Amino acid sequence: MITSIVLIKTSVDRVPEVAEQIAALEGVSEVYSVTGPHDLIALVRVREHEQLAEVIPARLSKIPGVEATETHIAFRTYSQHDLEAAFAIGLDS
């Protein structure tokens, strides 16, 4: 699974509507409204790199109100859930 973090700038008056439209796209797992220089952060999860092009520039970027995107592709995922599972390997409950 390929995970991409997409930083999104939107029209200020359309943040909720844009977030809902992005969240409805296939391949988008989560959308966060955030503070700072970007308005939204979307997590895109796909099986192949080619699918990123279908989701981000072909659909997400074309949603009315999306002004700019910056995409980061994750090399590896670390999460509390993963760490707990790793430490539990071989231990009896």
C-alpha cells in the first residue's frame, strides 16, 4: 500500500465543501482541516504509484476551490498500533 500525504490550499470560504468532496474520492482515506499555511491535509492510500496520478492531479486537484497541492509520498509507516504489535510478538497474554 502506498500512502501519500497531500497538503492542500483552498478558497477560504469553501474549506468544508472542498474537504467533503475530497473525502468522497476513492483512494482518499482521511481529510483533516488544519491550521498553518495549508487548509487541508488528505491521506491517499493506493496499491500502485500510477493510481496516485488518477487520484491527486486528475481528480483532487480539479475540485472547485482547490488552489494548490503539495504531495509527499511515505517511505515507511510508523504508528503506535504497529509498535505495540511488534513488542507483543512471542509474548503470552
